[in-house]
Amino acid sequence: MNTKDIEQLIELLEKSSISEIEVGKWGKKIRVSRQGGHVVVQNSDMVSDATPTTPAAPAPSETTEDESSLQGVAIKSPMVGTFYRSPSPEVDAFVKVGDHVKKGDTLCIIEAMKIMNEVEAEVSGVILDIQIENAQPVEYGQTLFLIEP
């Protein structure tokens, strides 16, 4: 399974009324499901060597526990791409730690296949943390920002 296959599964899920898709290929499984209004991707390749029989689902809950200790709402990457804090190198970042944002404010840009996609605040609040450095690659579902509502 490559990234394009996973993106196609996500698209199929978002455009249909189904809530979960699981595909097996070459002994590996990918499960894409809707949970709480978000799309969740589980990959059997993501299981660590220390726990070979444990499904990949526990990893996101561990991340959620870490983020909840910071008491912020996690804003996650909606896609695989490159994270940019500003629209161009000559311009200031959209937001910085401590800034107040409103729901719908642009927080960053994720570039995917030469298309710039704005990521907006899902809640109003204060930026607690920016977890990615500028111009770094991001994965689908990776936490970008923590916002205190």
C-alpha cells in the first residue's frame, strides 16, 4: 500500500455513507474509519516489534493522553505534505505560541502535490504549542498545534 492508495481510501470514505473500510494486500492491512467526526487510519505496519500481535489502534490513544496532559485541543494534519507556518518565506507566520485565534482562522499551510492547503483553527482559543518546525514533512493525523479553548 502506498500513500496514494491510502488517500483514495480516505476520499472514498469521505464521499460515502460508510463508516469504515479495511483493505488487505500482501499480508498487510489498512483500516480507514470515521471516529468522532475525524477520519482515522490504522496500518498494520505501524505496530512496533515489541508488540507484534497488538493492533495499531493503541498508538493514537497514547498520543491523546500526552496531548491531554497539556490540556489543549490538538489540531491535526488533514493530509500528508509539507508544513509551512507562513504563506511565503518573506512574510510573518500565521500564528505563534500565545496568539489568540478564532475558529476558522488560518494556522498554517500544508503543501501536497504542489497544492497549498490552508489548515484552520477548529476552536477559538490560545496557541499553547506548535509541534512541527517550518518546512518539515507531516503525516496524516500528526498533531500540528495545541490550542487551549
